[in-house]
Amino acid sequence: MVVLYAGLDVSLELTSICVVDEEGRMVLEAKAASEPDASADALCEAAGEFVRVGL
């Protein structure tokens, strides 16, 4: 199992998403519309289990 950590930088229109693994290696860098479904879809692109997601 890959342990993942995500950081979301939320603005009115776009959310910047950065996902790293437990070693600090970048797994995903993306932008999505600032809507729950769009952010969730972007996070689902990373394979692993999220242990922490920060805003």
C-alpha cells in the first residue's frame, strides 16, 4: 500500500493539488475546478491510500 499526503490550495475558481508519498516524492500535481466532485476526481488519479489531506 502506498501512503499518500495531499495539499490543496483552494481559490474561488481553481484548486491546485499536490500529492506526495511517504518519502516526499511527488505523485501528482494538478489543477481542478473548486468544486467537491472535481477535486475528488483529481485526487482519485493518485493510486494509494490518503492518510492526510490539508487545505
